[in-house]
Amino acid sequence: MTTQTIIHLTPDELADIIEKSVKKAMASRPITRQEAAYLLGKSTDTIARMERRGTIKRVNLTGQPRYMESDIIALKNDGKPVI
């Protein structure tokens, strides 16, 4: 059984959420596992483990592992998983 949640937003709140989402999407680019490892100061094996644990979200573009640069930078800056 699926549970549905209704969220009430004002038009201004919705516009703010959309604006932030668009800015984030436009400010980021997909990066390789090697680039993510370099940014975080980790090995590529560690990046793969973080992905399997759900700490890092993989983006499927070419069949090769890619991660959004903004997500990796956010993880580096605050240490919280990006889901």
C-alpha cells in the first residue's frame, strides 16, 4: 500500500523551491568517481563503498558512475550524506 502525503505551500514558497532547485541543477555538473575521490580526499574504492551505503547518490548518464559535483562539495563541506 502506498502512502501519499500532501504538502501545503504558498505560491511564494513553491517559487522559492523551484528557483533553488534550478540554480542547483545549473550550478552542478556530473563528475567521475575519480574526480569525486579527489574532491573528498578518498580512494575510488571508498567512493564506491559510500555509494553502496547510500552516502553518495549516483547519477546514471552514460552507464559509468557519475556524481553531481554540487552533492560531493556539499558532502565535503558539512559531512552529511546527500540523498
